[in-house]
Amino acid sequence: MTSPDRRTFLGSLASIVLAGSFAGCNESTDNTPTAGVTPTESPTETASPTPTDAATAQAFVRDLSDGGYRRARERLTTDAATRLSANTLERLWLGLTAQHGALREVVGAKRTTETGRPVAIVTARCDEADQSVRCTFDEGDIDTVRFPAEYSPPAYADESAFTERTVTVEGTGCSLPGTLSVPGGVAGSAGGRADAGGTVPGVVLVHGSGAHGRDETIGPNKPFRDLAWGLATRGVAVLRYEKRTAACDVPPGDRDVNNIVVEDAVQAVDLLGAQDEIDPDRRYVVGHSLGATCTPRIAERTALAGGAMLAANARPITAVVRDQRRYLLSVTGELSEAEREKIATLDETLVRVENGDVAPDERVMGLPGSWWSSLLAYDQVATAKRVETPLAFFQGGRDYQVTEEDDFAQWRSDLGDAANTSTFLYPDLSHLFQSGTEPSLGAEYSFHDNVADSVVTDIAAWVDRSGR
């Protein structure tokens, strides 16, 4: 970003770093959302935090909670205030409360130092989780604001109930490191899902868009680790692996849904079935987002006992992108003239894509033309109707990327009456199937949560039912 535009700011779905000259929105190395200005050098003497600093940090958080974003901005240094608009602070705070719920109280005021500057740490105690807020000071004003966020396993995962080992999915011209989570006691004690021969059902997790690792890490969140550990705790083996775009160099012209998603998933399913603990007749795919959309095609190309589709878009990808961008620009108010112009420009670009006027290696919104054309050529709804594999559709009601109204409703309309189709709707869950409050925002993924227990439980139960 070249300016602290509150709309563009929340286009990132990973950790938010707002520092220096607002050169970009990137993933921070410590998964800590940061707002403000990073000092270029430390003072020669260490300054000690004062009770006034702690009180200012607490007041800053209360200002955000009360909607006093301009008042909160007045507590920043001049440099920080020039880079942080009140609207940007609003979006960041809405992301926090969307993930953790409304603020109940501000507690604690730990004082320390960092790079020679005074630091005050307070805790925002919200309805669903606590969030630390770390404020660094320069002569009494807030110079940086950090929201430390680290991954922690979900309470429903019992790490003593399964073992893990490293495996490798051998894709064409690319080796994909992976992890296989195997329930303990496969002779019959693992959730009652082992068959008479002592084997268990197995699941392959298929990633959404982006160069994801095996945990599908987004900021401090690791939804695939949550799913793997939760399902393995419940007696279902899980294979998760590095996506091709994360593990290998892929020429832009070779990037399409078959090369990047489908073919590697098929290889992973084959590898899963070759493991001694896995019943080859009870192999499943659990796809998320793009991986969910591609699940029917994967089912066409390999034998599956079922495919679970988490947040699968039913619309063409260009329609999805249009609506996502419009939502992000308008979620906190009416569109400005400049924002309408941005949408018009985006529409013109997407029309070129839809008309096939983009070369395979031409970049459109950072992605090659081959990627866009392969998605537009794939009719996921028609494919899902055609395959005989049992399918289950899982949808979060708060998901703004793949929506209940436009996507889940179409899946239900077109396939809901099929004997081998199941649908699951979770009104309070996001695109990452994490609980939260409205409005749903990409900024909430900068704060930690786990995939909801209900989703893991429902997937495990669906695997159990469909495997009988």
C-alpha cells in the first residue's frame, strides 16, 4: 500500500504489518500485527516506562473499543499518526473483535523496555479470548502498537491419541513434503472407526489459494493442523502436505488448477491408500476454499469414499473476486468515488479474463492468465452433479469470500436433494471456520483462533457414516 487506505489495508488475509512508509502488507515473521512506525535507531539511554505510559496504553485500547478512533490516533506520535488513519485503526480493531468478540475490560499494565524505549502491555479481555496490546512509547506518545498472536493447539486435540510421521507426495517433477497423522490403537480403540482388520479411514487435506504449507498457515492460524489433530484424535488418519507453489518453482504458464491442485491431490490420495494403517476403500478428500472447489474434479480422477468441501465457491472465480473486493471496500460505509473507480477498473480487467484476452504468462492481480483460464474452464457444479462420490458441503455463515447466499445456496439448490449429498451450515463461522462476530473481515485472520470443534466433529461423523 502506498497510503493508509482503510479499504486496501484489509485486503490482506495474513498478519498485518503497518510500519515505516506503508510500503506493503506482508506476513510478519513473528505473526504479530503491528501498527505505527518502527524506530530507525534506539536512543542512547534506556528510557523507563512510567505509570502515565501504562494509563495511556489502557486509554488507547478503550478509545478503540468505544469507536473513538480519532481520539486514539491523537495518542500516537506525529510520525505514527501520519501513517495511521483513524479509519485504518477502525479496521484493525474490527478485525480483533470479529475474531475474539466484544471487549469486556482492559486489564493489566505490565511495563518493560524494548530497543531502549518504554513499553506498556495491556490485555484486551474480550468475550471469546484475551488479546495482548503492546505499546511502545516515544516521549509519552505511542510510537508502535503490536498485537502479539501465536498459534496454540485446539482444546479438542489430544496429542497422545495419535502419532505423526513424515511422508513425501511425489508429484510430477516436484516432491512435496508432508505429515501423516495416525490414530493410536488402530486395532479398534481409536474412536470406534477401525475396521476388523485394524485399519482406519484416511483423509487428504487440499489447500485453498496461495502458496500454502502443510498447515495452511494464515497469520497465527493453522487450520490444517487443527483439522489433522482433531480428526486424528477422533480416529481418522490425516495426510497434509506442502502445496506445489510452496515447495517448488512453477513457471507462470504452467500454473493451472490441474498442475497446482488436482494432480498432486490425486498422488496424495494414492500415497494415503498405500499406508498399512489405512483402509484403501475409506479414503477421503477434505478440501478448503479452492481445494474444496476442486474436490469434484479430484473425485473424477481417483477412487474416493467421499469428498468434504469446506467453503467451496459455486460461482465463476471472476464473480467471486468482484464481490469480495466490493465487500471489502464497502463494509464500513458507502463507496467513495475513488473506490467506485477502483471497482470499475477491476471489472475491466476481469472482463478481459472472461473474454480470454489474457496470455498464459500474463499477470492479472498477481496470478498468470493460465490460472484464470483454467478456473473459468472448470464447471465445479456440473462436475459435482456428474460424480457418484458422496459429497458434503460445509459453510460458514460469516464467510465473505465464499458466501452462504451466493455459493452455499447454489450447492444446496443443485445438489441438496441428491442421496449422496450432505450440507452443514455454521452461522457464526468465518472462511477459516472460526467463530466470531460481524462484520467478517480479512483482518481477523491476524488474530489467533482454531477451527471450531463442531466442524471437526461433523467431518469425523460424516466420514464414519459414509464409510459404512
